[in-house]
Amino acid sequence: GDSIAQHLQWILDTHGPYPGDHPDVLTCKWSITSPLGRFNTYWVSETHHLVWDTWHDGPDEVGEFLLPTAWLEGSEFNVALWYALEQSKLAGISVHDWPAYNSW
């Protein structure tokens, strides 16, 4: 399998909730331990991985993101913080309004 995609999925699944998530997500934390967790990640080209957030996949939501594989290969890229920033932008939430319970 793709170790980068597996690690990416584990990081994203275990570091939620994210800005813009429904408040009920705090009571649904168990779902991240499922083999079919919230995030699906795929290697889609020589240069990119795809992140698919199955909880934000409605007709008016953005649930897929492309990430350069080079970012994921470096140790300095914080994928959970990156995803929190992306969700903040999409939800119109200022970083100053992030909940105290974040783990990014």
C-alpha cells in the first residue's frame, strides 16, 4: 500500500474535530477508529495525493483536496493544521474563533 496515504489518513482522522464541523462530531469520535474512517486518501499522480473528507461531501461542500506529495514527504508540513486552515476558509471562520478543543 501507499504508506504516505495511510499516514495522511491516520493524522487527519485522529486530529479532528476541525473548524466548521457539526457540534455533534465531538460525540461521534468513535467513528475515527473504524477502518472506514472520515478521511480517504489516495495517491493520484506522480506529484499529488487526494484527500477526501467523507463528512463534507454534500452538493454545497468541498470534500476533496489535492496535496503535493512533496509536502507530505517533508517533516515540517503539518497536515492537520493545513486542513484546519482550509476548513476555516471554507466555513468563514477566523482562526481567532477556533475552539479550544482543537488538536492540530
